Amino acid sequence: MIYILAALLPPLGLLLNGQPFSAILNLVLIVICVILALFFPVLLLVPSAHALIAVHMKREDRRHREVVEAIRQHGPPPGYQR
């Protein structure tokens, strides 16, 4: 659901994902891309792409931290060879 929100309303999706600085950057990016879209309409997709990538990276970071914490608490998985 957060991906749909990030694609349709990029700054709001970033804010709800806990990334206020990325949301501000995205607002600036929207203004720049709207101005330049007069010449290159494909630039209107850039803010949405930025938001989707930022949301994905934040979620991957959360998953990584959860796995690392689980390994610290419970040890490596069975059969793990160093």
C-alpha cells in the first residue's frame, strides 16, 4: 500500500514511511521537474521513481536490521558453516 501512495503522492508516501528529509527533497524535485516537463514530459516520472526507490531502500534496511538482530539473539541458523 505504501508503494501505491509513493507512486501517486510521492511526498506523502515518504512522510508516512518516516522519511521527512526525502519528502522535502521530493517536493523540490517535483517543482524542478514540472518546470522542465515543458520540454521533456518524461521528467514528470522522476519524483515518483525517487519515492519508490527511497521506500524500497528503507524497507530493505528494516528487514536487514531485523535479520541481524535475530542472529544476535538466537545465533546463526542450523547448518551454517563458517
